[in-house]
Amino acid sequence: MAKVYVFLANGFEDVEALIPIDVLRRGGVNVKTVSTTDFPLVTSAHNVNIEADLMFEQADFSDADLLLLPGGMPGASNLYDHEGVCEALVKHHAAGKLIAAICAAPAVVLAPLGIIDDKNATCYPGFENALTESTYTGELVTVDGNVTTAEGPAAAFPFAYELLKQLTNAKTADQVAEGMRYKHLMA
């Protein structure tokens, strides 16, 4: 079973974290939420408190197939300011493992770490100027090698189904999308 760690920092965008968590778990993926704060409760950009599965210090990312970053502000900045998160991302990327980021996170976290250098990437409009070493696509979801980026809250569902496909297979992703009536919505 694939394993995903979702980093939660105060100010994360609610749907950009919770939709991928929900979709991936429905698809049978082992998802662990990780608090990057001093407490298990992390407050979203819209003042929703989420209790993380683990504190950052408790997590061992060596078994991770995917590290996932929700966006939102100041959530993305808080992730970048966390030295351990940055170290885990760089190490994970160097090992060629999957990394995903949505909204501001590709520009605020991945770009300064060099993770999306020479890659196609997308992010929330207005942050694309930070993608100086990347090719900005403006797409809802962009996959380039081991990195998947997405534009913002409205991209949370297609982002999540793309990640589920990468971690399982297209059939599982399609079945979950159909069961959640996403395919009906897009018809």
C-alpha cells in the first residue's frame, strides 16, 4: 500500500489538504497528516482546527511514496520556514520519489528549494513570478517527472485523482472519481 505524508502548517488552505486526504484514503492509500507546529491541532486559513495524525518529530519519511504540500497563505510560507520540512522534501526529491504541491506551495516552497527547476509547473495565479527556473503552465494540474503541481482550491479534486492514479492505477482513480460523482460533474 502506498504511503503519503501531508504536511499541515497553520494557515493551510482547507480544501487543498482535505480533498486529497479524502480521495487518497478512499482509494486505499495510507495517508498520514503531519503537524509542523508545536501542537497536534493545526489551524487552517479559514480557522478550522484539524488534529494531525503525527507531530513532525514523530514522523519517519523513509517509507513515504509521496510528500504532499497544501497551499494557502500563510500556510505555504510556514511550511517553507520549517527547516525539517525543507530537508525532507530535498532528500525525497533527490531519491526520485513523488512530491506534490498546490496553490502557493509550488512557488513558495518548491521553487526556492530548486525542486521544480527545469520543470513544467503551475501554481496560484500571481505567484508564477517565483517560478524563475520553471516553465509556468497555468494549467489546473501539471505533472513533470516525479513532481505534480496544481493551481488552487478548484484544482483540489483533479489534483487528488491524479495523485491517486500515480499511487495506485487509473482504474482505481476512475472508480473513486465515479463514486464521488466527480465524473458526473465533469460530463
